[in-house]
Amino acid sequence: MKLHWATWLLRLLLLGTVAFQLVTRNTDGAVVAGEGFVVSLLPLLIQKLSNTHVPRPLEFAFVLGMALQFFSESTKLFELFYYWDKVVHPTLVALTALIAGWLLLGYRDAFRKRIPMHFVAAFGMLLGLSVGAFWEFVEFTGDWFGNSDLQKSNGDTLTDIISNNIGALVATLIGLWLYAHVIRRDEREDMGRIAAWMTHGPRRLLQQHGRVVGGVLLAGFVALVVAAVRLDQGTPALASGLQPGASQEWAFTSDPTGNTQVLSGDWVPDPRGICRENLENPKPGSEKLGLLGLAPGSVFGDQPFTLQATYFEQRPDVSQGSEMAAGIAFGIRDANNFYVLEENALHDNLRLDRFIHGRRRDLREKLVRTHGNESHTLAVSVAGASITAFIDGSEQFVVDGLQETSGGIGLWARTAAATCFSTVSVKVGGE
């Protein structure tokens, strides 16, 4: 298979991306593309260390995966096109399954081992499935500790797993056919020798220090669990001297700043009301949330109350990104600790989240379809530890057993263009 030129074209694509990002002064994007180029050279390093030629099909499959991942990350394709990860991640899982199958078959042929073909197929497919599932745990860990917002919703995670599984199955079948009908005998033996070289070091390590390795992994897992639990402890108490909240209304189209306090983000008066915008023009996917306090100095929660807001979600241009989320906040202790009922027009879900020390914790989620350039009304009724969520007057879900729901109230948004709130009201008790 004459794929050597194609492999270097992929590497040149990454170098070209580095140059483009530097010219456009996108240093972060240039670093990501540069990292991808360095990683793509790994087959050449393996070839030198193992004294075995890396077959072109094997090299091409690896470099293709790295180029796709790092080019997409550098150019923010994941943020510009919502379903792009459903293309990239299954492809990476598929290439992993394909490479694993090739290496095992090559090992069988190079060292005359009796390994049935169906066992190789199962191994490659299951390895691909495992890699895909493991990556979801990596994303969850990044979200839990770093608030990276990699897992957008339960639906996003589930469709990732489904698409990864399909990719692993299809790639296994294609890989076996290519190995049997396209890959040359000498390339098969080279793959087998590379597989033996790659597994020699780990095998010796586990044989000589298996208990130590197991103990270290167990200790690391326990430390991770303990850190995850301790991370959410120590939430701030309510400030002293706050007045009990009373029923109020805000008409932001006529009075855009009345009785409000900016807690985070840029909030701009607009004919459409008070709008959350990004005056710093962040890169797609880098948009920060904004929180606007209502009736500052007041605390709501001693009595049941209902907070309602009408908003307009502007659909961003493709070059801006794709984020479109609007919400109403309650139980506000400060800019990093509060509850928010959020409707996301990008991911088609209504969700209740709690932010603890600035990190999102997903409490409830439901599929609710809305679109950009539409107006909708969000409402939440809070009665002690229980809340009821509404959108456009329709009850969506009830959540019980919540803690620390008393606090300030406000408006919340994360958007690539603009999220504008026109009217807001809060009704306390039986008023």
C-alpha cells in the first residue's frame, strides 16, 4: 500500500495549521497543532527504537487519527459544528480497534501463534469499546474537577458511546478484510515484531513489580475518589444583614439596569432588554457564563417563591461558535455558588444545575427542544428543599431533597452571541 506520501501530507497539514494560527495570532491553536505534529512522529520513533520498519498502513492509520483530533481541536471545529465530535471520536475509536487487530494478527503470523480470527475480532472491537468508554470517564473527571464542560448533557454522552461502539464494530470488520486482502506478508510480519516490542516492557514490569503497580493504581483511585468528595465541601453561608425578599417585577426593555448587580460577565442594555454578551470576543468554546443578581441585598427562600423570566436567544454566526443557553438562578451565595435552571437551545435540554465553587453539578435534565432566535419563558417555583421547573407555562419536572436553596436570585447565560431578558418577576408566598 503506497500511503507514505499521504502520511506526510497529514503532517504537513498540521504544520500548515501551526503557521496559520501564528499568522492569525492564535497562539493556543498553534500550540495544539504543534503538539499534534510531534505526536504524529511517534511511528518514526518506534521504528528507530525497535529497529523494525513501521508498515505504511499502520503509520497512516495512526497519523490520520492524530491529525483529525489535533486539527479539529486547534481550529475549534468541535465548537463550530455541534456534531463534529460524533465524527472525530468514533473515527479515533475505529482506528484504535483497527490498529489493535492488525498488531495482534501480525504477532500471530510473525511468531506462528495459534490465535483464531474471531478472537482477534473480539479483541480489537472490545479494545475500541473500552477506549471509547474510558474517554467518557476522562471527560467526566475533567468536568468534575476542572469544570471543562466536555460532557454537555446525558444525551451527548450516550450518543458518544453509541457512535463509538458503531465505529469499533465497523472498523474491526474493515481492518480484518484489509489485513487479509491488501496488507503484504512482509508488512504483516513487521506489525508482529512491533507488537512484540511494544508489549515486552509492560510485560516485564508486571511480572517483576505487578503488586507494586496494582497498589499504586489502587491508591491513586482511592485518592481520586476522596478528592472528588472533598471538592464540594465548605460551601459559603448566607451573608448577614440581608433583607427578606419581596415580590417584584423588572421590565428591562424600559429600565435595563433597574435594581440589579452584575456578579460575572458582560451585561449590556439593549432594546431587547438586558443582554449577556461577550465583549472580549472569546474563541468558540471559551465563552464564560454570566450572572446578573436581582434585588441585591435580599434573600429569598424563607417563604416559597416563584421566579419567572422571558428571554430571547440569538443564534450566533457559525464563526462565533454555537453556545446558546439561558437560565434563572436562585440560592445565590456568591458568583460561584448558586442553583440555575437552564434551557439550552444547542443541546435541546432543560436542566437544573448547582454550581459549587464555580463547578457545575448536574441535578436533573429533560429533553426540551427550543431554537435560536426564539423567545421563551422560564420559571422555577422554590419551596424549601423542593423545586418545580416550567418552560412556557408547562411543568417539566420536580426535584426534591435540595440543600441550601435560600439566597439571592438572578439571571444566568452562556452564549456565543447574545441572550436577552425582557421581563422578569418574582412572587413570594401567596402574593
